[in-house]
Amino acid sequence: MGAPLGGKCFLEIEENQKFKINDWCAGPPVWDVSGQYLAIPVWVNVALRGIKQKIGLIDLNTMELNLFSKIFDVLDLHSLDNNIIKATNSPVYKSADVIFNIEKEKTDKVLKLVALQ
């Protein structure tokens, strides 16, 4: 009823390998033009601020999820090209354009994706 999307997110790649990305992702994700990176909003509970989103970036070469430190309200990702993620923050209420340089932003944590069996 108007609430943002959220749920468990998985990545399936060749040979039917399945990896769990996170328990509480949003959508839609965006791929870079080379197909080596995938960006997806991830829901987090931030002390004194409530439920917010961070940008998660999956590197398909290392199979790692880089969760960036910057906090957003509700993200609508548009593109990932030349290390720049373009998005809209709060697309319905007080929307703002986001230009996010993945090489310059601080990382909160990096998690290794583990294949499910």
C-alpha cells in the first residue's frame, strides 16, 4: 500500500550458482555496462534515524558486497556507468538527484558473498 519494496535478495550466475546478497534489499538493481558490477539499495536500521537505505555494490570478480556509508531515504537507482551511480533519493516526497562516485565514497563494510547449496 505505497510502502517501499524490501526482501531477501539473491544473485544467480552461470552453472546455477546462487548467492545470497542480503536479507533486506530494495529494488530495482542496476548493472554497469561491462556487467562486472551490480548496485542495489540495501535497507538498514540506523540508530536515532530509523529505517534508511545504503548503496550496496557487488563486484562479480571478487564476489563481494561493498556496503557504502552514506545514508539515503528511499533510492531509485537509474544507472551505473564509469564508476558513477545515478539515482533519485525519495522519488515521491522531496526528491533529490543523486550522483554517487563509487571510487570516492566511504565504505561501511565489505562482505564476501557465499554460494548457497
